[in-house]
Amino acid sequence: METPRISVVIPVYNEEGNLPELFRELTEVLEKLSVSFEIIFIDDGSKDRSGAILRGFALQDGRVRIIFFQKNFGQSAAFAAGFRSARGEIVVTMDADLQNDPHDIPLLLDKITSYDMVCGWRVHRQDSLVRKISSRIANKIRNWLSDEQIKDVGCSLKAFRRECLRNFYYFKGMHRFFPTLMKIEGCSVTEVKVNHRPRRFGEAKYGIGNRAFRGLIDLLAVRWMKKRHLSYEVKEIVNG
């Protein structure tokens, strides 16, 4: 089997209404790129028909791979499983809710030629006012404590060089800190403006109440890691 150039990693949790259109748009965009690719869906313990729909994709298209979790382990675990399974030189991540636009993937791929990671920046958020305000506040606090300038850490549409994911820190909540974790390892990071679409089917899987405290604890841990990261430069090795 040909080793793919691009791996697209997509966590899925109860997104039966969005999956058919997502798969149609995504394959259409990727096939126009004229490069080999694979799509890795991670079913994070879905309780609706998402699993059956994904199995249908895999039967229809051999470029689709599916990882089924025993139960709901969360977005960070899903990304970690996808990263470990990905075979492409470039790994693209996105949500399954159709709010990330697959047509923006070429923008990320253009930038990844000069950087190790490219983050999507949702300039015009299509979310409720509460979600917009909470995300803006969380982003400012996150940048302040982690000494970052990323405008939209929460956007799942990102691209990575797979080689940069080998020494990645895997922990619960890591998906909120991908840019900082990459920079800790000396990788270059940039942002590009991307489209953001209103949710058509299903409901958002998290809000202010179920992520604020845990996010703060994770942020303090990442701040500690950044301050205490061990680095050195070798001048010379004799008989090495």
C-alpha cells in the first residue's frame, strides 16, 4: 500500500448528521490536491449512528481508516491515537462538526512548506455570543500565562509535520496547547485565516462549565513545562 503524503485526523463524537457531508467535501478537496492521502476517523465512544456511518465510509473507500474507542475518552486522547496511527508526512487535524471548512486545507498545506505547524485562525466565529466571549477570554488568559501570541488556540483545523509529533507531550487537555507544546520542542508555528461555519446538526460537546477549571490546571502545568524545559547545545563529542 502506498504511503500517504497527507493524513487527516478527525475525532468524532455523536456527529451522525454531519459526517456524510463532511466526507463528501473532504474527499473532494483532497482528490483535487493530486497527492496521496488517508483519512483517520477516531470514534470517541459515539452513542448515535456515527460508528455505522464511519464503517460505511471505510467499506466505500480504502483510504479511510477508523479507530473505535471503547468509551468516550475525550478529544486529546482521540488526537493522540490519530497521531500515533498517522502515516503521512503531513498531519492535518479538524473537527467533525462541519464548522471547520475542508476547503481551507490547501491554505494550511501552502504554509507548512515553511513551518512545522500551521494553526487555523477563525476570524469570523460562527458561534453563540457566550461561546465567543468565553473563548476570547480563555485565549487571552492562555496566551498571558504561557507567553504566547496565538490568536485562536481553540481552532482544530491545523497542520503538522509528522516528524515533529514524535516527541510530543501526550496528556489530557493537550489539544488546547498544541502551539506551545510544539514551540517547546523548537518547532516553528504560524497562523492562517480560515473560514468558520455555523453548526448545522448536533450540539457542541463542551462549554464554559465543563472545561474552565480543568483548562486552568492544564495551563499551569504547561507553563511549568515551558519554564523547566531542559535544553542544551553540544560543542563537541570525542570518541562518540
